Amino acid sequence: MSVTPLPARLDWSTKLDLPAGAAWQPRPWLTCLALVVTDSAGILTAAQLGYLLWRLANPEITTANLFHPASLALLFVAAYLAFGLYAAASPGPVEELRRLTLATGVVALVLTAAAFLTKGADQYSRGAFLSTAFLAAFLIPLGRAGLRRFCAARSWWGVPVLIFGAGATARVLVRKLVAEPSLGLKPIACLDEDPARHTGDTTVRVLGPLAIAPALARRWRIRHLIVAMPELERSRLLEILERYANDFARVIVIPNLLGMASLWVTPRDLGGVLGLELRQNLLDPASRFVKRFLDLLLASVLGLLALPVLAIAAVWIRRVSPGPALYWQNREGRGGKTIRVPKLRTMHRDADRMLADWLEQSPEAREEWRRYCKLRRDPRVIPGIGRWLRRTSLDELPQLWNVLRGEMSLVGPRPFPAYHLERFDPEFRALRARVRPGLTGLWQVAARSDGDLDVQRELDTYYIRNWSLWLELYILGRTVAVSLAGKGAY
């Protein structure tokens, strides 16, 4: 995303003579309206599809047996509003998925109860309604994801945000907000008491000291403030909050806890002392049971569906490259145990020799291999079928057998080869060994092959420390999308 720079720079002597406004400015009301329209379209589509699908099973039902579509859409939108789903600043994809699912479930329960209490149970088709609710649970998140994909980078999307601070934490924050416009937090400017500081990002500048914040908030209608100054002493931080917080409807304080779990952190009042409760979900036996049940259920279904694909791919591989269709490799599993992992063979049988020759000939390839342990133009890959399997990640399908055996999970850190693992520090390797490796993972759906070793470490750590069923479902859904798109993998 590129952000148009502000039209004028405020120097340190500037008081209230502010520029007329930014060259662009997010319009939260327009973002909310777009979400409402998208949700309404998804609900009406779900209602129509639910009716048509159930009519195949029960041809006797008519439109008279359905809830009124407009009333249904209004009720769903009201429920989503009550769950805080129309804020222009997104709560995050995982939290949004959780709220959407809960709100959809609440509407389903309310309408079912209303039908029985009003003696209308015989009038309404329960099958059509349940089909509608299930379809809505899929179509609404899908519609929102599509809306953000096409609109999040536009100038009107989201809310304008002012950032206090211009140090290292602020620079990280700016980069992440600019890189993830779907969050809806559009940084307008940074303020800092040190005139020598700058954000390191040409699109978001340091405009001056904190004292001009109230004037900026009024002139540019900024209601969101992020305080990214974790180096401040407690007394100074409280002073800043007491002085400026009243000028903003929403204030987010970034603590000096970078790298700690960020999902499912609950604030606790400990007798007037603020505490943050961290839930280690992957250490909870109930969470492990749910994750394993999901693995067995989905791996069984996917395994059956994958059999024709595996058979066709195996025949194709053997036709274009003599040798076995499967390639087995030792990988590190949970607890550091060695597991045998199968893949559809996508490389020539003498791949190791070809790689050594290529790295010796090409300095650029050696540097790319050092950073990513992958090559964008890999001479070892079989033309045609090999490149297609790697781009769609279908070469990993045989590992469903490892999932069924309990050696792997559907979602988790990928089981890397030994030469890849050796590039990581012992602490990170120990963290990875606490969980089963996965068929897919957060790194695969967020960065794909474009993520270097640092990105791989960051995303795998995030997944392990923030695991939840909702994060699991989010990653599985994103896996389908990125596999079909075939982007970022090679």
C-alpha cells in the first residue's frame, strides 16, 4: 500500500497554524457502509442458496415456508452490529471470524426459538433455515475477505490513526499497519518529543511534538491514538495519557512486551492493579483434544477426496521423470523425534547434484538459498507437473497419512529438513518441538515462499503462542484460498 504524503510539513515552531488536512483521509462511515452492504448481500445469497439446496431434498417447500429475506438480513446485521463487527478498524481476522460465527449462531437460535414460541414451527422450513445459517457462516467471512482484498488499500478505507512515538517500536508498528491495510488503522502521522527521530517510512512522517495532538485530532477528525513509546517510565506514560486521552475516542497503548502472545490476552483487575492473563491454549488438554479431533475428521475426508488427484499426479510424474512418484525424507517431529514424511516427487532424481552445481555457478542463487533455503528458479524441479504441484502445494497431500498417524497435524509449523532447521537458534527449535508439525501453517498462508528465515521464525512463533480453534480455522480457510491462487509458492 502506498499512502499519499501530507500536503505540508509542520516544523517545531508550528503551533495552531495547521495545514487544511491530509491529501487523503479514511472515511469510517463509508467502510461501515461497505461492510453492511457486503454482509446483506451474503445473507440474501445464503438464503436463496439454502432454499434451493433444501428444495432438492424436499420439493414441497415454497417461498412461503421461508423467513422474509429482508427481515432476515436486518436481523443478521443487527446481531453483527451488537458484536462490534461494523467498526471501521477491524478486530483482526481471527477475532472477526470468532465473532461472526457466534453472532450467526445467536441469530439461528433466536429465530428457531421464536418459531416455536409463536407456534410457527410448522410454517417455516427448518431444513432451509439451517442450510441458510450454515451457508451464511461461510459466505459472510468470504465476502468480507473479498471486500478487504479490493478495498482495504483505498484511501477511504478504515480510520485515521495518530501515533505517539517515532522510535523502534513505532517504526515496526508503522510498517505493519502499512503492510496490512485490512486492519483498517491508517497511520496519518507520528508525533515525538525528539526532533531528530523519524519513522524511517517516507509515507508517515514525524510532524512535531505531542503538544500539537489535540489540534491535529480536531482538524483531521482523528479519533484513534496509538501510544508506541514503551521506553517511557510509568509516571511519564500516565501523564501523557491523562493529558491527551480525552481528545481521542480510542487509545491503544503498546507495552514493552513485543514477542509476547497477542491473541487471547485478557485484562484482569487485580485489586486496582492491571494484569494481563495469557492463556497457553496448546497446553490445555481440552484444546489438544479438539485439535486432534479436527485433524482426524478433516484428514479422513480430505484423504478420500485426494485419492484421484494423487493417482493422476503419480502417473504423470512417472511419465515425465523415471523413478518413484513419492519422495520420502526424514524430518523433525514433536519432541524432536524423527518422522518419515512423504511428498509427491517434484524434482529430478539427481536433485542434490543439480543444486550443488547451480549454487556453485550462480552467486545470486547462493544468496537466495542463504536467505530462504529455497530458489525461485530451481533447476531441480520437474517442468510442468513438478512446478504445478509445488505452486498449488498439492505435493504435500501424502502427508495426510502422517496426520492420521498422529505424527503431524493439519496446521502447525512445517517440518523442515535438517539443513533448514540448522539455520535457526536452539530456543526457536525447542519452541517448535513442543507441537506437532503441520501440513500447512501460518507462514504458508501469510508469506508463502517469499518469507525469509526471520519471517518464518516470527510467524511460527506467533502461531504457537496464540493458538486457538479460530486461528486454526482461519489458517485452513486461507490455505484453500492461496492454494487455488497458486501465488507465492515455487
